[in-house]
Amino acid sequence: PIENKMISNSIESAQKKVEGRNFEIRKHLVEYDDVMNKHREIIYTRRRMVLFSDNIKNDILLLMEELAEAIVLGHTDGRSREEWGLAGIAEAVRALHSEGESSFALDDILEKLEVEEIIERVKHYLWKKYHEREERLPNFDTEKKESSTMRQIERAVYLRTIDVLWMEHIDNMSHLREAVSFQGYGQRDPLIEYKGQAYEAFMQLLSSIRMDAINTLFKMKFEIERPPLIGRVAPEAMMTNEGQIESVLSGDGGSMTGNPVLIKAGSSGSRSARSQPEVGRNEPCPCGSGKKYKKCHGA
């Protein structure tokens, strides 16, 4: 072994520097992961709420309110009254509907010149149109004023939207993490840059979830699928080994009816094989020919 104090001190110093560098790398990894863990906690909390709730109508209405507020503020915030994009507000609201369903016009908001009043007008319009879509469903309960089918559709659409956009967000954050690593060359802390851009990306994610979920609920078309009707089938006799006829009939008088009826009837023109006496092969034939059954009718 080399027992030189100078060499031993140099090796120890180099080892401390390597361990310190590795510690800083692990520390930065944990700090980067903390950002994603906060995002994951919020998304998973919202996802569990959807999974374990039978009725999320209030949450959907809350998304509509947030969307209405975002639309109005996006065209009015930070602008003078003369620069408000009222036409843009009307166009954004109409874009939520499928073609031909929207009746929201610019005149509906020209009367109200206050931002809060315009937001309330858009909210009430979205609530009304959403309720009209729900009323068109076949199992709409007039007493409760809701449809169980719509509650299932809301859960499926909201959950699917969260899952798809969350997976895209994970990929985007991975690319962002690689991109900010070059900020160090510009005398900037990559972690600070990552946290700032990650916050903006997450707020965009929440906005996209809200927009896509409401947009899908307004634009999806509801179609009632009925099972195909079974037409009248002409009875076709089919001899079985038991001499029976099986006929499948549906309805009477040629009309299109519901479930088919299976009818089994005994044959009328011939004797059943079960009605004939059982004769051994070596016994006399019952026809009276005097021959054995195996050489007569049993051949």
C-alpha cells in the first residue's frame, strides 16, 4: 500500500469532491421530482373524485362557470372598455356548440357593459343549453330534472379528458427538463427556470382539461341504439332424429314483433321412430315376411 500523506490527502480530497457532486445531482433530481409530485397530487385527487363519485354534475357546472369567466376575461382583462372584444366573446361561446345549435348572438352581451354582468350572462346561457341537451335523453326524470345517462357520460368524458391530457403533460415536462439544462450557460439557475415554466404548463393543463371536457359534452351527439328487429321467418320443417319439427316464428300475421318464439311440434305425416316397437336384429321381422329383422326391414 502507498502510505504517503500527500497522496492520501489528495485521494481523500478528490473523493469528497466526487461525493459532493453526486449529492448535488441527487438533490437536484429530488427538487425536480417535487415539482412533478405536486402536479401529480392535484391531478390524482381530481381523478379519484371522479372515480368514486356517482354524480359530478356540480363539478361540471363549476367547470362551465370557470370557462365562462376565462372566455370573458380573455377578451376584456387589461383593456379599456372601447377595446373589449365583445365579438370575440360571442364567437367563443358559439364555438362550444356543434354546428347549428348555438343561438348566442352579440346582441346578448351588448346590453351589459360590466364584466361581471357579461360573465353571468354567459354562465346562464351555458347552463340553459346544457340542461336542454340533458332533457333530450330518453330516461330524463322530470321530477328530479336530471338523467342518469348524462351522469355516466359526464364521468366518462371527464375521466378520459384528464387521462389523455395528463399523459401529454408528463411528456412535455420531460422535454422541458432537458431544455432548461442549457439555462446554466446563460448564468441562470435551471431549477428556477424549470419551476417557473412548469407552473405555466400546469395551469395550461388545467385550462385544457376544462375546455376539452365542456367542449366534448356540448358537441357530442346522442344516438339511441335499438336492437335490430327480427323479421317474420317462414317456418321451414327440419326433421330431427326424434322426428320433430322446429320452427322459429316471430310475430303473427307477418308483423314485425319482438322476441322470437321457439315452437316444437310432432310430425303429422309419418310415424315417429320412437313409436315403432323395438326389435332385435336376429328376431323375426314384424312385417310378417318370416325373415329375420336384420335381413328384412333392418337391412
